Amino acid sequence: MSVEAPPNPRKKNSSFISNPGDNVFVIITVFFALLVISLVIIFAVNLLTGSWDSIIKNGISYYTTIEWSVTNDTYIFGSLNFIYASIVTSVIALIIGGAISIGSAIFLAEYAPPWLRTPIAFMIELLAAIPSIIYGFWGVQILSPILGGQDGVERFLSKVFGFLPMFGDKVTNTFGKDVNVSFSGRDIFCAGLILSIMIIPIVTSIARDVLRTVPDSQREGMLAMGATRWQAITKAVLPYGKGGIIGALILGLGRAIGETVAVAYLIGGASSYIGPNSSIFYSSETLPAKISNSYGEITKNTQSAIIQLGFTLFVITLVVNMIARAMVGSQVIRRPSTNQNAVSKAFRQLGKWFGIFFFPLTIMVLSIYLSLAVSLIIVAIWAIVKALRFLEVRAATEGKPFPHLLALIGNPNKSYGFRKNSDKIMTVLISLAAIIAIIPLASILILVTVKGLPIVFQDGFLLGNQRIAPYGIGHAILGTLIMTGLGAVIGIPIGILAGIYLAEFGRGRFASLVRYTADVLQGIPSIIMGIVVYTIVVQARWFSDPSLTSPYNGIAASVALGIMIVPIITRNTEEILKLVPNNIREAALALGIPRWRAVVTVIIPAAFSGVMTGIILGLARIAGETAPLLLTARGNSYLPDSLQQQYPAVTLYIFLQQNANKPEEIDRLWGAAFMLVLMIMVLTLGVRYLTRNKLGTRLSN
């Protein structure tokens, strides 16, 4: 009797190896996955080589001086003002927007009932759909007048809190003289407030998801010990998700640093005679704002210095986003190792001491804004509280009594009345944070509708253009749709095929690198896309009309928009395809069809609605972009016959008329803003409709 040998477990018997079509399909997806990595490399190399001339000529003075002069054959480049303004506006956004975001996240995760959780989360997430140009326009028309002027908020803050340098009414110029600030409402403070609104959606959504991962046992354990709800949150929930929340804040910081158009509208403009000052009520420029405002100044003598601004911004946002992604991705509690060497213990001890003194060191650094006296008072109070807690612990260890009053000063939570009242106060503040988070969205939607909708029905405004009907925006609407559509044609195939690779074939370090690179690419500011496409495509006149002197064209703008959409679709496609049950894959392969055919005819159709969701989200994202179009399409007063010429867009229509002051001009901008918001909202609400069941389930959990 013959006995068959057992099958060799190492032998691979799959259509993936035996079918040439599978091999070709895998190679294609790997190529597009590699293209995602190549984009970031191209950005880095292009920005470095483009700014190399400036790096050699200007040296360290580029980052240590404030004068930026390109007039009368004088070329002096100092970017200290722009770097400083970027840091200060982002920190303001992080403090204000971060507090509101974390409060909103706690409300949604811990306090809100299910019937209220979904609509509030939806409204907060809608803030992310509002184009930055709309934030800038709304800020100029609404926020800036409230802040500036003789009776504005800024002057009030200066009168009441003028003893703090950050609210001072004077700044020092380069000649050592004090200059009165103008309280114009278009300054560092105003830009910081707008950025704080713009980071709310991303920080809130991530922080909320992090808080939802905290096991219920953490809360229940604290409540069972007699803690109030707020104590349970501060002692159990927030420490558990600390890493993810910090990562969300850093992502918000990266978003704030890279914002371009809204800040360019509201920060005023930097002066070569006023450097970094403690007051936040003077005008300046951030790195991305300076790049966007210099779109008309790019010449042979200035290009390298402007590109170096982009390179600096690229490095900063790259580092910030890498740190944030690492912190969000490492939201796993690691048990301390029992086998620690002396070096490891020394570093842990050093980290412990750093953690203890982090607060006083931070306060002392901020003394330039808070004044030395106020900083010392805060640090003294902190030191007294810490000392009382230490003495209480030592007294308890030695079995000695400790005065009850001093114990309450050191740890007020020992008082039931304090814990009860603080719980009530924090419940009100957290609920208020959620309300404050949705006020900007309500204000923008209401004002844009009330002021813009009547203008839409004016004769010639919607369908005309500036050749046929004066100040019509029909050409800008068509230009936006055409460039967005072409950008989708460029970016969607790359994103989908790269996403298929990650979901179906990607394993090991290469797949992790592709995934990580896509996340980093998504966090790169859009103005960087514009600079790179400008230097590679526009200047080389790849697609421009050779009969015209202007190299700017709509195809180059579409390329920039296409690059922007790639990481969004890549990551969304991967996540959606992973949701397809494995039994569907196995059933398709069991029929004997090649794996590539199973992916194309079975898996993708099963996930079609989810893939379409990512596509629509990407379209909504790029349809409201302005910054990359400034350096590529440049805008036009009519719709040209060819994409090889300067091309119009609604966002450019609004941006290029930012200094309009006549009532009829402002009315037309409200009309254009309404049409832009309408287009974005239609796309966004379409996504919500497609994902209504999954969204409701996710938000109600």
C-alpha cells in the first residue's frame, strides 16, 4: 500500500505566484506606493536645492535678522520676524484652541448624552470643511472689527491687563524707541484666534477618539472610591490617554504653523523696523503668509530666499507632524521593565526631575509676556503647594500630626465641599467649551448665507464673467470645477492603487514606510505644494502656452491639487478595504479567479461607498484651496480657452480682492464666499449621507 507524502508546508501554492496577472498587478500597486514616498523625497530635494543659493549667500543671518528688502536693487533677507510670528500665533492657537478642543472632547466622550453627542460632533467636524479663505474673509469682516478700534476688545484688554507685557500698547523698534500699537484688529493676536478656531476640529476629533479608548474600569474604579466625575476624569481618564492627547495637540500645532491664507488676511504685515516684541497687538507675518504675499515678487534675485522660507516651513512641519504621529500611534501603556541598568535608571530619574520642574521653567520662559513679577508669584504659589504636600507626606510617614488648614491648602481635594463645587464648575466649563466650539461655524454659515445668498441672484453674478457681466463669478466657478476635476484625475488613481497595496499586499517595513509617508505628506502645508510645483512645472513651462509670456497655467495648479489629494485617498482606501471581511476574499479566490481580479471585481465593489467617501472628502479638501493656486494658476478675470493659460478660481477671486473696501465690492465677495461654502458643503454632506449609518454608530458609541 502506498502512502502519499504529507504536503510541504513551505511550498506556496497560490495564484499570487502562479498567475502572471497577479504579479503585474502587485508591481503596479508597489510602483504607486513607491510614488507616495517619492513625493516627499522630491519635495525635500527640490526645496533644499532651490534654497541652496540663499543658504550660501545669507548664512545664519537669514535666521537672526529681521530686514527683508527687495526694492531699489537692494536684496536683504532676514526671516526672524516670520519665524517668531509663526511660533507666537501657533502657541496662542494651541493655548486657546487646545483648551476648547480638549474641553469639547471631554464633553463628547464623558458628559454628552447619545442624542446630543452626534449633532455636536458633526458640527465641530464641519469646521474642518470650511476653506481657509472663508476663515480669512470672515475674520476681516467680522472678527477684526470686534477686536480693533477705539472700543475694541484689544484696547480693553490693554487697559485692564496692560501690566502684562503681552497686552502692552507699545512695541520697541530697531532704533530703541517705543511705538504705539494701532489696535487695528489685524495683528498677531487676531491671527492666533483664527488659528485656534481652525485647529479645533482636528484636536477635538483625535482627543475624543483617544478618550473613548480608555477602559470603563478606569472610571468605575475612581467613582467606586468616592471620587466625583471630574476627579475620575483628571485622575484616571486623562492620564491614561495623555500620550494621544499630547499628540493631538502637536498635530494641531502643525496645522497652525502651516496655515497660509487666513493668516495672510489677518496678521497685517511685517515691518523691517519692528522685530520680535512681547506685545501681541502689532502686525507681522508668518512663514506661510510671507510666502503667499510674495507670490508676485518671485524673481531671479528673490526666488532662492523665498524657497528657503518654504524649506524652513517644510522642516518645521515635518518634525512636528512626525512627533505627533509617533505620540498618537504609541497610545499603548508600556509596563516598566524590571531589568533596568544604571543608565536607564538615571534617565528615568532625570525625566522625573524634569517633569517636576517643567511647570516653573515654562512660566519663567513666559515671563517676557507675563512680566517677571507675575511669573515669580505664580512659581512661588506652585512651590508653596508642592512644599505643603511634601511636608504632609513626611509627617504622615513619621506618624506626626499635620495642620488641617495647611493640608487643605496643599491639597484642596480633601475638602468634600471643594470637590463638589469644582465638579459643578468644571461641568459648566466643559459644556461651555463645546458650545464655544460650534459658535464660529454657526456665525460663518449664517453670515455667509444672509449676506451672500441675495447677491447670487443679482443679474449676471452667477453665470457671467468679467468680460460679459462686470464682476460675475461664473468663470471662477467653472475654473474651480475644472481644476478640481483634473486634479482628481491625477491624484485618485495614485491614491487608490497605493491604498490597495497597503490593504491587500503591504507587509513589513516598506508598507509601514508608505503608510507613514502618506500621513506625513498629508500634514505638509499646501503652500509647499505650490512652491514645488512652481519650481518644477511652472518655471519649466511644461504646460504653459508658448505664445504667452506668463508661465502660470491651470494644468500646473491641477498637478498641485492632485498631489494634495493623494495621501487622503491612500489612507482612506486602505482603511476601507481592511473592513471588507476576509471570507469575501477567500470565497472569491476559492472560485479560482486570480487575486487581481478578486480585488477589482469583488473587494473594491464591496467597499465602493467607503472608497467614494474618501474621494469626495479629497475633492472637498482641494476645491477650497488657495495657497497652491497663487503660485500656479495665478487667477484670471475670465475663463480662457485653454488650461495652458492663467486660470481663475473662486478662492483666487476672493483672495485677490482682499483689500476691497467699497460696499458693492464686499457684497460680491460675500456672494463668492456663499458659492464656495455651498460647493464644499454639498460635497461634505454627500459624504455624511453615504456614511450615515457608520457615522451614527461610531459617534453614538
